[in-house]
Amino acid sequence: MSAPSGSDVYLIFHDHEQRAAIADMLSAAGSRVKLFSSAQDFLALADAVRPGSLIAQLDLPDMGAIEVLERLHALQLNFPAILISAGAGARTVVKALKAGAVDFLEQPVDPGELLCAIEACERRLTDARDKEFARTAASRVAILTEREREILERLVSGMPNKAIARELEISPRTVEFHRARVMAKMQAATLSELVLLGVAAGLGTRAKPGRQARESAPG
């Protein structure tokens, strides 16, 4: 089993040998690993690095890993975390999970379990990115005029400009004018990007031309 290709992993471990061993394991599995010996070192850079999976030793000398998660949550920074301990009690595990940890692993760390936990972190990151993309798309659609939204809905449904013009009873040139404005407001450089934004915002579910007529026609 390997980690998701190119995944970013931030490793906070006070013990140098264990930190190096885990880093070697993750690097061999395809992750980009950044090492930290203290919680403060990581928190000082957390808002300047790309979101990724966080692996932290439970008992760090300067700050407990659970407090790190609480601080990240307060800063609204998304780092799905895996905590590692040599022997934590059930209450500690529950507290860690409530603080947002994705998994809690015992030392010595099983490589297979660690990679599975990283995959779970990556899924959480992907879900967060998808939700943020959908929010961004919806906010851009909200500033469109009614006519611009009509144009966008039909573009997302795969209709060419001439077909849109016929259906809306406007000229192809007018469609092109509105399409350019839609592209600018949606901040889309290409039609493909525009379609992705429209789909993320929930558009593109309208029936294609002629479908309703075909479905209602006698069999």
C-alpha cells in the first residue's frame, strides 16, 4: 500500500530517531514529508503552508498534540491529524478524536495502519476542497443577472451558442456578449473551467432541448 501520490505530510515528533524512521517510511510511500521537532515550530508556519496530513506525537515537550489540534481549529486551518502514542488511555483517545483527530495509533507504528490513516486524512482534505470549491462557485453564480444565469445553465448543459440563441429567442451575438460577461464574473479562463464551476454550483440539471417533448410523445 502507498500513500496518495504527492500528498503533503507534516510530522511533529520530538524523538529524532522515531521521527526519521516515520519520515523515511512515508517518503518511500510517495509523500512529501516536512519535519518538525516541536509544536511551536509547526504552528509558526501552519498558516503559510499547504493543507496536508498532520502526524504528531501525543506528548510533545512544549505542547500536547491535542492542544495543537485545538489551536488549528481556532485558526480555521485544515490539517487532518493522526496522533501517535506509546500507550494512551481510552479517555485520551476519545478526547483526541473529539478534537478532530482522524486516527490514533499506538507505537510502534504499523506501516499499513499509518498509510491507511493518511488515506483517510486525504479523503477529508478532498471533501473540504470540494466544499470550498462549491461555495466559491455558488458565490460567483449569485452575482450573475437572470439572463447571464440562463446562459450559464445552458452552457453547462452542453448547448452551443446558436442553440441557446434559438431557445432564448435572442441573437447569437447577444449570447456571445452575455457569455463573455459570465466568463468574467465566474473568473473562468476556459469553457471547461466554467462548466466545472457551474456544476459545482448545482447547475446543469435542466432537461436538454426536446427531451420533455420526446418523453411526453405517444409511444
